[in-house]
Amino acid sequence: MTGDYLAIGELGRRTGTKVETIRYYERIGLFAAPGRTAGNYRAYGPAHVNRLSFIRRSRDLGFSLDQIRALLDLADQRDRSCDAVDVIAREHLAEVDRKIADLRALRRELDSMIAQCRCGTVADCRIIEALSPQS
Amino acid sequence: MTGDYLAIGELGRRTGTKVETIRYYERIGLFAAPGRTAGNYRAYGPAHVNRLSFIRRSRDLGFSLDQIRALLDLADQRDRSCDAVDVIAREHLAEVDRKIADLRALRRELDSMIAQCRCGTVADCRIIEALSPQS
DNA sequence: TATGGACCCTGTAGTAACTACAGGGTCAAG
DNA sequence: CTTGACCCTGTAGTTACTACAGGGTCCATA
């Protein structure tokens, strides 16, 4: 790859993204299609590296692709108020809190279920019993 | 529906399951196909209600369909040791613990990101900054 | 110069666990 | 005898990728 352009594999390596995932992001319109070389290879510049890093970091923090799309749009309108960014982040935080609470409740149930297992036969297994309808 | 057989809609109501989901479970071989009426309607008996309740309860506790398949198989072999049941439940518990830990770490990051937002313009938004590559 | 292997291309299908139709048939009440 | 609620099959959509198949490109080495 000539100059400072990167092939898709190198971009993937630098951003911790699989090649298929990059092509997928391009296909769904999340990540802009780059120029091509004479041999029809995608040629990425520094701006692409930044953009994809932003996407990956957001994914790591659990934002959905739709949320990331909105964040990217906002990030490009540099002189507008960042309220909208804050809203997205706070909504996501609330969702994470909800998930944590759900998992904690679930954990308690699983734990008490397992605690009752005396590991005899299935016929008197407390886990199976706990899963079965009371009727 | 004659006698004490239930139509799919009634079964769904009694077990808190959508009709499409019941048909889906049947299609993937998780939930046995029942007999049919003259008009080709599915006709469910009490055993079906129990089975589906078991499946739903397991789903509510976050077991995957594959895990439930295994649990159902085991639940039917009533004179075998219930060690295998215990193993599935413990594996699931460990996974839930992992997820809780991951979400907690994520929550901390999100929280500190949001805490820094002074809500000025996007140009100096700390959230966007936190998501952007450091380079 | 030929060739081998690493890389790239497109397009499609698979994953989990459903959900949502479209286009029809059945059944009971009025 | 018609209306509306219910049922049937089959297919396609959802999220966020992942995994091929079947080919082309590029570069270093023999």
C-alpha cells in the first residue's frame, strides 16, 4: 500500500477490529467507504483510523450501533451544545444500571437454587424442582 | 377446543409465552409437537403446560435454550445422579457473575465520563473526547 | 519468470432467540 | 351467513457480527 494509506488488515490491527467487521460497518453505513487502489483494495487514511477507534471504544463501553451513529453525527457538529451527547450517555448508563439490577436478582435466585442441591438423584433434585411449575 | 385440551393461545396465556414463541420452540425441537384437532389446531394437555412452564422459568433465570435442552433431558432421567444438573446451574451462575463484573466496570467508566461533562459545545465535550482516540 | 502464500475482493449464509408479517383456514356467536 | 377472534404455514426481519466460497492482487523467493 503506497504512501501512508492502510489496507484493511492493517487498519484492523491498529484498531482491534476484524476485517469482516470493518466491511460490515461500511456496508451498514456506519463507517465511510474509503478510496480504492488500482487493484481495488480499500485505502484508509488517518481520519479513518480515528473514526474506527471512536466506534470501537464506544462499542467497548456498550453503546449500540444506533447510539454510536448518533454520537458520530453529534461529534461532527462541533459548535452545537453537547446536551444531546449527555442524554445518550445518561440513557445508556441507566440501561446498564437496569441490567446490573436484573442480573443481581437473578444471581440471588440461582444461588439459593444451587445451595439447596444435595446432589442425590434427579428425582429429588432441588434445582429441577425449583424450575418446575408448582402446580 | 374439546375436553381439557388447550389451544395454543390459551397455553400461551397460562405460561406467559407468545404464540409465535411456542411455535418456534416446537420448530427447533425444544418443545414436543402436540396432537391436532380435526381442524388442524394444536391441542395441548397438562404435560405440555408443565413442560413449557419449566422452559419459561429457566429462560427467566437466563439459561440458554441449549442449557434448557440439557436440563430437560436430565429432568426426564429421574433415577440418575443430579450432578450434571448442578454443573449446568453452577456454570450459569459463574457466567452471571462474570457479566455483573463486566457491567460494573463499564458503569464506572461511563459514570466518570458523564461526570466530566460541563455541557458546553460539542467541541469541548468531555464525553466525545473520552470516546476519541488519544493520539 | 514463475509460483507460493499472504492478503484483498464480493456475496451469501449462519449465529441466538425470538418477532412480525402475509395470505390463508376454522370456529362460534349473532 | 357473516363477522371477528382465533388458528395454520412459511418467510423475512431484528442485533452485531462471523464464517465461508470462490475468486483476484501483490510481493518475495527460487
